[in-house]
Amino acid sequence: MRRKIELYLYRAESLFWENWLGIRTRTTRLPYERSRDAEHKIYTPTIYRTIFRVLRSLPLKAEDVFVDLGCGKGRVVCCAAYLGAAQVIGVEYVKELHDIALNNAERMRRRQSPISISLGEVEDFDFSLGTVFFMFNSFGRKTIESILTKMEDGLRKNPREIRIAYVNPVYGLAMKERPWLERYGFWRRFDVVMLWRSKLDRQS
Ligand SMILES: C[S@@+](CC[C@H](N)C(=O)[O-])C[C@H]1O[C@@H](n2cnc3c(N)ncnc32)[C@H](O)[C@@H]1O
């Protein structure tokens, strides 16, 4: 019974936000939504209440450049653009999902920020850009390690504070092993979430 009520509330919440923002990001399994391997997870959107809790807890600021690594249909980027940042970027390697994200970004209502959706592997992203990175268990350990190394290189090229929100942090340990990162937030309500930030004194 409790599970049924939760499911009902979850659907109602999704419907509300999808209509409020004028986007369509809910899961429908399509042939292209197949995992290529253990490193590349299939599309599953983060639930709205987790997204908004993360964005408010970071907190997302007007001067931030927000990047969703593995943006799927663009739910998280649209929520970030609704709350407002200097720029919002989504990176997605599945062409069909990229196109849907682009369509959602273009047609969304109440957008406060410009959105760009980039087609490609997250590892090819220019990590000297971005101040806030969002990941929802989208990759395996190898990809996470590679992203963290590129983020560190990006900090050397362009020293700044970066923050990382990791939802369902299966490879959270990989982040703990990086001395330039410190954890500043953690909770396990609805989803497990970790918030990390770069230590400014470790950038050289
Ligand atoms: C679990 S979904 C998360 C979607 C979105 N970030 C959200 O929270 O609603 C993971 C997404 O990452 C994409 N993805 C997985 N590996 C990727 C990679 N190496 N480069 C770019 N996108 C990737 C998948 O196609 C999928 O759309």
C-alpha cells in the first residue's frame, strides 16, 4: 500500500513538473536505449524532488556554469535553467537522446538561462569549463576516474572552485581518493546524494 502511494505521488510530481516546464523527459524504453557496456548506463531520469534538492543545496548560483554529464532527455538541465545560472550545458552521447534534450531545451517554459546540448562522450568535454557538475550514476568506474583526472587538469588550466553533485554514487570511493576534492554534503532520502567541491589550496 505504502509503495503504491509513493508511486502515485512520484507520478503526480513528474506530471506536475513536466507540465510546468513544458518538457517530456519521462522514461520510455526505446531500441536505442541499450547499455553499450558497463561503463555506459542507460537513460533513467533523476526524480524531480532530488534534482531540486540538489540544486538548492549546492547551491546553484546565478554566475554558475552548470553541466549535466550524461544529460539524457535534458530533465536536469531544464531544471537548472529554470532556477537560473549563467549557462547550462548537457552532454549526451546517444544521438536520439541528445535530440530530445535539444528539443526540450528549446521548447521549455520559464527558462532563465541559455542551454546548450552537446553530442559526444563526456570524456571529450572541455573540463576547463564549468563550475557545477551533475552526475546520476551514468558511468562506470573507469569513466569516473577519467572524468576526475580531466577535471583536475581543467582546474590547472582555469583555477576556480568547482562543485560536483553525484546522485546514486556507486563509485563515490573514486572521489574520496582524490586529495583535491572534499565532501561537503551527503543525504540518503529518496536517493543517495553526495556533494563534493574542489579545495582551492590544492590547485597548482
Ligand atoms: C542515468 S541517465 C541520467 C540522465 C540525466 N542526467 C538525469 O539525471 O536525469 C545516464 C545518461 O548518461 C548517458 N551516458 C552514459 N555514458 C555516457 C558517456 N560516456 N558520454 C555521454 N553520455 C553518456 C546515457 O546515454 C544516459 O542518457
